[in-house]
Amino acid sequence: MNKEEFRRICAQYCEGGDFALNPDAAFLEDVLDGVMQKQAETGLRYCPCRLTTGDFEKDIDLLCPCFFRAQEKWKTKGECWCSLFVKK
């Protein structure tokens, strides 16, 4: 999957939710580039801001998009770990 396909999937994921893609275009590009770099390195789209262990069972929670609503950062700041998604 390339970056534009992933961006479309993320935008669709936001539809009907109380969150959106980060409106800072430059920041959004950096995060998407980071996810694509992780994909090139590992074969999976991991959060670019978190360290993987190489153990899929341990790293599964780091796949992007993650289950960000359970994270403390979402509850306190209204954004996912890497700020790809922000509350509307």
C-alpha cells in the first residue's frame, strides 16, 4: 500500500467518527511518511512514534491505526499517540 492509499483509508476511517486527520498538512505528511517507512522496514504499518520489539504478539497494539481511544493521550489531549488522528 502506498501513502495516498493509506491516507484515503485513514480518511474513510474518520467518517462518522468524532475524530479527523490532523489538520496540520506538513505534520500529517511527516506522520504518513513515518508509517510508510515502518511498512518498508517491517512489512506492517506500525505507528511511527513507537518502538517495535520485533515480536508480532507484543507489537500488534502498535499497528496504525491503533486503538487510540483507550490511550491516556486521547483522553487528555484528544489525539492519538502520534497525532495522526485528533478529536473534531
